[in-house]
Amino acid sequence: MTTTERSTVVTEVDTATHPTKTDDRIARFRTAETMVPAIAFAVLAPLYAVMSVLGHRQLRTSGFDLGIFVQQIASYSQFRAPTSDLLGTGYNTLGDHFSPITALLGPVYRVFPHAETLLIAQAVLFALAVIPISRLAVQKFGTVIGIVIAAAFGLSWGVQAALNFDFHEVAFAMPLLAMSMVALVRRRWLPALAWALPLVFVKEDMGLTVVVIGALVALWTTGRTRVLGVLTAVWGLTWVVLAVKVIIPLLSADNSYDQGSKLPPLGEGIADTAHGLVAGDSRAATAFLLLAVTGFFALRSPLLLIAVPTVAWRFLSDNTNFWKPIYHYNAILMVIVFVALLDALARSHRHGQLTARGRNSIVAFVAVFAVVALPFLPMSRIVHAQEWTIDPQAATARDISSWIPAGDRVAASNNLVAQLVADHAVSVFPQRATDSTVPDWIVVNRERPAGWPADESGDRQAIDRALSSGYDLVYEVDGIEVLHRE
């Protein structure tokens, strides 16, 4: 055998017996800790998007809040200050809530200027949160538990309730908070703090969540890391004060933080909350569901403290909508309780307080709870054929939008605004006191009154006033009336 032949044989043997770096990368990619999160995201993101877009086509979206965010993000896409005529003529949305992080969707909306763009972006952001959570579950407890946690979190009632109600800035908090909390479980303090920092730009109350994360890191560490934890807490509190006391009042219409008016005096709020929890009002139902989704085992994790600011301001408020297990208010709480569950399981195992059988029993309860709840949650609608059709009124509203000239102003019923807002300057009808515009067109849902900002009787009175002030009824189909002013 020649030297060349021997060299060739050795090379072939070495290649066969020693995997290349590419083989190593492929092998790592195929591990459960990579595949489970990847598959979970690949399943949930389209599922969330389908659910949200179908809801939009079934006329379940509205001006408040999807329409507001479309106008806000459309402003960012045109490099203007974020305004929404739905809140008031030329109203700067940073004077309502401090959510500058939504500007990140400006470039996306510029390319795809549709209301559905926001719904799909929200679906992707929500689904991103499952990646770190399911990966942590797989690494700590194996593939089966990782799959169960991914499904239970991804289909949880708080997540579905949020996706069922328009678009909200909380979508950005989902992956950020998930990454931060998972890092806390791993005791990777610096990434935990780094992922928490941008939360202050999601909404003014999220700074309080950052305060708790920073405080926990400071409590559990020493030296330079403790200092960084304290600084993170200061960062969060500073932005809360700046937003509530300076930025929002400066940009609001009345030089105040209107949301603060929904909070009664602290003593009164605490007493009312305690009474409500004991009496079993909607606060008690929400608290029960928040803990039941993890079999109450999340209570064993100190990470549950991260939920305290959000739960506190909601339950102390005199706005009963904040108390309920609906809308978008419980989305980030799902992240908190599921990561707290994983932390509680890990702590209990580490301290010998929970056997493998006990752990499996808890995870089994979590799975059963998720499955039993599913038929009662919004996502169950997608199995019905009717959900995949376009509501006749939604189709009519889009037809109306197509033949109204692009530069004309429109006032529309709240449940029709979202169908028109991407193509026209829209305000809500009946017009609110903050709306000083004179719309060229009025589009009213007479068959299914929106119920806000006026009831059916209020709609009728507003239409009568419009007809007497120069508007003419020019179109009426599928229960929608269109008035035009020459």
C-alpha cells in the first residue's frame, strides 16, 4: 500500500470514529432541551395568530384597545409622536400609558400596515415566552414534564384571555419576564437583571416588577452582584416615578395621571380587597385560578413575590374590570406562576422535601387542569367551522372602508373601528368630549350596538343629531348604517 493510500485510509477511519464539529452541533440541536421549546414555539405562534386573526374577522376586536394601538404604532412607523384620535383629537398615547416599547413594531407596521399585523406580532411575542420556560422544565425534570409545562403554560387561561382581547403592550413583557425569571431559577443573576431592565418601557407599573426582581437578587447575593440588584431596583422605581409623576402628566390632556384616579386611599383599598377576597367576589376567583393552574405548588417559591405589584394595584383599584380573570391583565402572571412552579419543584427536590412520585403527581394535576379548562377557553372556538368564516358585518365594514376616500375622516362604532382604522383617520362614535373633529363619514352598527361609549339609545340620539346637522344616510346593509356629510 502506498503512502497516499495509507493516508486516505487513516483519514476515512478518523472521520468515521470521530464526529466533526458539525455533527456535534446537529446532535446538540436534536436534544430535547432544544427540540421541545422549538416545537412548542412552532406550534403556539401560528395557533395564537390564527385565534387572534379569526377573532378579528368575527368582529370581536374593537377600537378600544386594538384601534388605539394601530394608530399609535402607525404614528411611530411615520416617525411621528405616538397619537390616537380615539383617545382624543391628536392625543399623545404616552399621556395615557407609558409604553414606548411599542415603537419597535413601527418598522413592521410600515411594511404591513394592517390591524392584523399587531395581532400576529403579539402572537409571536407570547409564543416566545414558552421557549425559556419549557427549556428550563426539560433541563430540570426531563422531556415529558417539559412537554406538559409547555402545553399547560401555552394554553393557560391567562394567556388565552389576553390573546382574545385585541392587542396590548404586555406582549413585550412576556418573553422579557420569562427570560429574567428563568435566569433567577438558574441563579444567573446578571442575565436576570439585564432581561428585567427593559420592562420599565412596557408600561408604567412594570417598574414595580423590576423593583422586586432587583430586590430578590440583592437579597440572595453579596458583593458587586448585590449592588447591581439594588441599582436595578432603583432603576425600576425611578421609571415608575418619572412615568407617573412627570412624563404621563406632561403629555396628558389634563396634566395628570388619570389611571391613578382608579386607586382609592390605601387603607380603604386594603380593607375593600380583604372583604372582597373573603366574600368571594371576582378578585377571589382570579386569585384562586392563578394558584390553581399550578396545583397551588407555586406558593412554595419566593419568585411568586414578583406577582405582588401587579396583583396589588389591580385588586386595590376600584375598577372592577381589573379584578376579573379576563382581558389581558393576567398574561404576565401566567409567566410568573409557571416559573415559580418550576422553581418550587426544583427547591423541594434539592432539599429532599418532594419525591419523584410527588413531583409527577403535581405535574399530572397541572396537565389535568389545563385539559379540563380548555373547552371553556377562547381557543376552543377554532374547532368550529363557523369560526373560520368572515362575519358578514366585518366583510361589510371592510367594503365600506374600501370605498371611503383615504383622506376622509370617519367616526365608527367601537366594534367596527378595528376594521377601518388601518385605512382611515378614525374616532369612536358617538363622539367623546375629547374628540373635536368633524368626521366626513359616520359608520354605526345598529344591529349589534357596541354598548360604549353609549348604549343603543345613545347611538340613536347621536344619529338623530347627526342627521339634523347636515349628515345624510347614504348606505344601510347588514345592520350597518353609513352617514355622509358633504
